[in-house]
Amino acid sequence: MIDTYRHKGLRKKLVELLKDKGINDLNVLEAINAIPRHLFMDNAFVNFAYRDQAFPIGADQTISQPYTVAFQSQLMQIGRGSKVLEIGTGSGYQSAVLIQMGAKVFSIERHRSLHKKSKQKLEELGYKGRFFFGDGFEGLPAFAPFDRILITAAAPRIPEKLLEQLQIGGFLIIPLGGGDNQQMLRITKIAAGKYEKEQFGEFSFVPMLENKSFSS
């Protein structure tokens, strides 16, 4: 697990690119600059780790484009100690960003192989969170409420159970819709059963699986 001066230089260039694309949250930019993204990627793609692109990680899933990770993280307005539920651990890179930003992260992954791999990687790198194998649509009611909930896959609908697990005043960040593109929404819980929605443009995510058996 080597993080060289070359890797660090490439991260600095990536951060400058993200600034040019409108990312201005210093907490987000510092986290992107600190985290060795190449260590969360399969060997076939490590030489491209600091391109602003998504890449396959197995199980028909991807490590998200850095801009997408940064954009969602910025929308969350994380403060130190924010209690965050992440739906879709994937490679673990987004989890690392949130932890680096000071969040207390609870993350669910429904693909067993990805859950095991990402949990091991995050622990090896010293990113302390709580990582679960399970159904993201169910959330983690035993640990609710959460200040922030982040969905990292294309959701066909807004999961009611996740809204219930959100703290009043908290945000749910969700890429909503089917097809090739989804609308990025930030949903604020303003009171029990009352919500406000904001739209932040179109993005492209792999589907959030629903009503299917768990994958190995």
C-alpha cells in the first residue's frame, strides 16, 4: 500500500480540477487531497486513479467519478461528528472521504464481496467506521436517527424507511430516477413527516438494487 510523491502530486492536480468545476468546500477538497484513491481501485485501473472518471470495481459496480463524490459530499455540509448513514459502501472511497471530513460513518453494502473487500481496506488504512452487509432500502433503524443519509446509487424511488431514520433538520442526498441519468436531490426533514426538496442537476449512477436476493 504505497502512496508516492507522484500520487500526491496527481491528487493536487485533481483538487485543482475539482475547484475549477465548482467544488469550494475546503473540508471536501482537503479530504480528496488526503485520500489515496488508487488504493481503492483494482490493479488494472490504478494508473488512472486520479482522472476524473468512474471505474469498475466488480459486481457490476463502480468507484464514482471524483467530481461526483466531491459534489455529493459538498451537498451534505458535513460537520465534525456528523452522524452519517451511507447507502452503498462500494469500494469504500466515499466512506473514507466522509470519515476524513470528520463524520461518524455507518455504511451498508448489499454485495457481500464488496462489503468484505471495502471493510478490510478501510480498516487497513485506519478509517474507522461501522460497515454492514445488508439492504440499503431498510437502512439501520437500530442506529437511527442520522444527521445525514447519502445514497450512492440510482434510486428508483425515495425510500420511506430512510426518511424515517433522518434527524429533524437533517439531509438525505439521493440520485433519483431510472435510465441513464438521475436527478440529484437534497431532501431536508423539517418536521416529522414534512420535507423540503432541492434539485442539483443530472448525474449518472449504477442502479440501487431492490427486491432482489443479496449478491455474493
